[in-house]
Amino acid sequence: MPKPKRPTGPAPFHILFGGESVVVELIDGTTQIVYVRAMPVAYLLSGVMRLADKTNQLIELCTYHNAPTGRTKAPLPAHPEIPAPTGKINVPHGWSDNLKPASARVLFKHIKALNFTEAADAAQDAIAAKEWQTPLVIACEQILLPMANRMAALLSSAMIARESPAKANAKS
């Protein structure tokens, strides 16, 4: 049986791109191909849900360009906290202001189709987790809070006793 070969080239980990390419028109009449990303689960609540009603910011969160080749420096991304998929770069801050309104609407429709149902499901999962977690947290507080209060009272009385003038005079 032949021995399996070790992978060569770049590391096997890549941030994959899931989404669609879209041709958009800018206000100066030029067109660009951009990529609307199906956002990773980690950014559905912190990104998509948070910006769902802020169209320009949502577009800049979910839209990418191809990474420049050569020594061209990529512009400062609109959302540097979210890593771009391999071979893509985040659009720069303010990029969506250059879109014709019809192109902004098209991008929003693609973003909505790719992300809104997933974000709503993630929100429902978060709610279910909190519903499960809340009684446990309350039970822990009911057990731990009285003990913590007793410890705080003991420490406080010990501190007061140390600072008592009667005790200081007795040592003199």
C-alpha cells in the first residue's frame, strides 16, 4: 500500500468564502464585481443582527473585493475585526456611499437572502440558551450570595477591629 503524501504548499487552514458574486454600479457609472458573503456563525449576532437596520454598514460588513495582487496595499477595511476569506479583502469604510441606490438595494437583497434567516436562527438559539441558563444562574446566586455577604461582613468587621482606637491604645 502506498504511503500517504504530506500536503505541500500553504497551510491547510483557509477562511472559506461562501456567498455570491454581484456586479454593482457606482455613482460615477463604473461597475465592479463584489462578493456578498454568507457570514460565519460567529458574526451573525454581533454583525448581521446588530447592523440589520443600518443598510450601508451592513453592506460594508458583508461585501468583499478580490485581494490585490503584487505590492498593492489594500485600503483600511470597514470591519477589520472580521477576517476576510482567503483571497478576498473587506471593502473600505465608506465604500457603500459610492453605490448607486439600485446597486445598494441589490446588495441588500443578496445579504438578506444569505444571512437574515441564519441570523434569526442564531438569535433564537441564543434566547433558548439564556432560557436554559437563567434558572441555573439564579440558583447559584441564591446559594453563593448569602455566603459572599457573610464573608464580606467578616472581612469588614476584621478591618474595623484592626482600626479600632481602643485596640491601638491598648498596645501603647
